[in-house]
Amino acid sequence: MTIDKPALERTIDRLREPFASFIKAQTTTSGFLLLALFAALALANSPLADHYEAIRHFRIGMVFGSQEVSWSALHLVNDGLIALFFVLLGLEVKRELLAGELKDRQRVRLLLAAALGGMVVPASLYVLIHLGMGGDQVQGWGIPMATDTALAIAVLAALGARVPRTAVAFLVGVAIIDDIGAIIVIAVVYTEQVSLPALAASALLFSVLMTFNRAGLRHPVIYALAGVMLWIAIVRSGVHASIAGVVVAITVPARPRIAPESLKRKVHGAVDDMPDDAPPEAVLGEGKTHRKIAKLESLAQVATTPLRRWEDGLELPVALIVLPLFVFMNAGLPVDSDGLAQILTDPVGLGVVVALIVGKPAGLLTGIFIAERCGWATRPEALSWRRLFGIGALAGIGFTMSTFIANLAFDPASPALAVAKLSIMAASTIAAIAGYCALRFDRSDADADTA
């Protein structure tokens, strides 16, 4: 029996699936980032530059009686909304550790070797170049450590079937470990002062969230409320707010309440009792039918994990709203010949560019080479050295994460911050082109077939 729908609803149904596929596509989310980047650069280098600055510093807040709490839009995005990105990042890392690429010890060894090399070598190159040029902003060494996963995967998506699934999974795994390293650096290196009472409150709230987990509580509202309180405590402690997102993600339940075989039995029991010829009105008019359908919804909830549901729920808002807003608020830099020249003449600029373009692939390849020589890990056949170079080049797309660390490393009024951001954009563009070309013209599979 089919349900008779209004013409407008049928039209929307036909459009919904292609529209949903378009929104969820990796190229779409990357397109939003690039659109935000171009919009910020266009506004910052146009007669509307003052209006762009007014948007960034627009005050948003609340009034409680005689008390007023407000933040600039820039501050709200960089210290508030960005925490949602780190919640999503923490959920992804936890899932990968429990059931993904990072669960297999052999794979983890290879990924860990590649990621460590891809963090240590770029950071060291930045320090060497910076000190060699007489710079005094060495604290920017954390900028080239991380990878912008969304843009790197978008480049791989553009290559299509030319890149095997193994290479895609490898890049994602390296990026995840890069992000873990970046989170540790943010928490340890870029925390200037720590308030012990606020830190103790954060630890207490973390314990409360873990108790919720162990007690089997799964409703998102209680985690959201406790998470906001934890975010406030961490901000007051002096640790960056982004860490709050990761800490909350750690506490999210990752186990289903019922096993698949039990789910199948209960679903069959609920569905078998429903008459095949029941009219659509039965769902509205008969309480028994309604309750059986509601039971199916309840079974779906307990058979899945909160971690996976919340990860799926956050993915699009973060990709289409949070990260593009972050880019729009932070990427609007005046670009002129003097600024471009500083990329190669300023210690910060040259350090960032060389570290991302050269240091990332060199570090990744070095880490894998050492791990293989020591017998610690083995490369899959699909990961030839030429293919790994292309992956290493794509890992040099720092963009959002590197920009985020630059904001922590340098004072907002410091010229070094503007140079760092411009260098990150230039280096990420070159890394994307280099990685695309290296993988586009890679003939590893053809050479293997010939051999």
C-alpha cells in the first residue's frame, strides 16, 4: 500500500536525495571553506575592509540585570564555536581508537611513524630557519604540525579512482594522529597561566561526565549541559577552550545497549505483529500501531552508539557552518607586494612555508623509512614511495588547524600573526597543487603491473 502525498511533497522528495548527497559530499564541505576564504580576502582587500573589520569585532552578548556579558564575533568563533569542531575531532579519534584504523597495532605503528616524522621534522625546520634568520618568534614551531583533513581529502576526492582506498585511509590516519599531537601542543605549550581552582573544577566536571557514561546515561542534553559547564571551567583555568571539546568527547558512550542478534529478534517481533493492509491512518488513529512503530525507533536508539550518532549529527554543522565561519573571521588579510615578499624574507613566513611544503613530506617519508629499517612497521603494497610523497605533500595543507595554532602562538596585534596566516595560505595552496600533481601522474600501479 502506498501513501498518497501532495504534489509539492512529491516534488520535494525527488529533490531531497540529490540535495542531501550534494551537501554531504566532501567537495561541497571543502568548497564552503574555500568560499569563506575568498570572501574574507575579497572583503579585506576592497573598499569594504572597514565593514569586514566591523563584522569581526561586532559585540554579541547577554544582559542579566545590571550585569553584561559580551564577546566579539571573532572571539565567539575562535573560543566558542570552534569547541564544537574539537568535540567532533575527539569523537572521531575515540572511534578510530576503538574500532577504526588506530585499533590495528600494525597499522598504528606505520601511521605513528609517519605522523611523528610529519610533526617533528616540520617543527624542527621552522625552528632552524627562524633562528638562522635571527627571528624572535620561535614559539610558532607548532604551526606546521597539523593537517587540514577536509581539504586534503577533497584533493584525493578530485583524483577519484587514481588513488586507492588504502592511500585515503592512510592519509586520514596520519591526519588524526597529527591532530592528537596538535591538541597536546595546544594544551601543554600554548597555555600561559593556569588557575588551579578552575582546573580542579574542570577535573570534577570530567569525573561527573565519566560517571554519566559508566551509569549508562545516554541523553545528549545532560552531556551538553555538563559540557558547557566544563567549557566555562577550562576557559577560566587558562587552558584553551578547544581542549574542552576533546575532553567532553572522551566521555561520550561508545557502546550499544543491545547486541545485533537481540535487535533482529525484537525488530521481527515488532514488525510481524503489524498488519500488511493497515491504512496510513492507522498510525495516527490506532495507539497499538503507533506504539509498535515508536518501539522500532527506540530499538534503533539503543542498538546504536551515542558516539556515532553525535558524530554524524555534528559533521555537517561543523563542516558547513563552524569551520567556514572560522576561516571567514581569520583569513581576511590585506595582500600586497610587501606582504607577499615577507613570505620569503620574514623568519616566520619562510619558516612556515618551508616547514609545510618541504618538512611535511620529508618528515612523513623519513618516519616510514626509519620504521621499516628498524622492523617496526611494514608498508602495504599500495603505498609506494612515490605515492607516499604525494600523500606527504597533501599533509602539508595546514590551513584551518595551522591558522588556529598561529592565533595561539602570536599576539593578535603582532605583525608575525599576519605573516604567519598569509604564509599558511600560500604554503597550503602549493602543497595541494604538489600533492595533486604527484598523485595524478603517479604510475606505481602501472609499473607494478609491468613488473
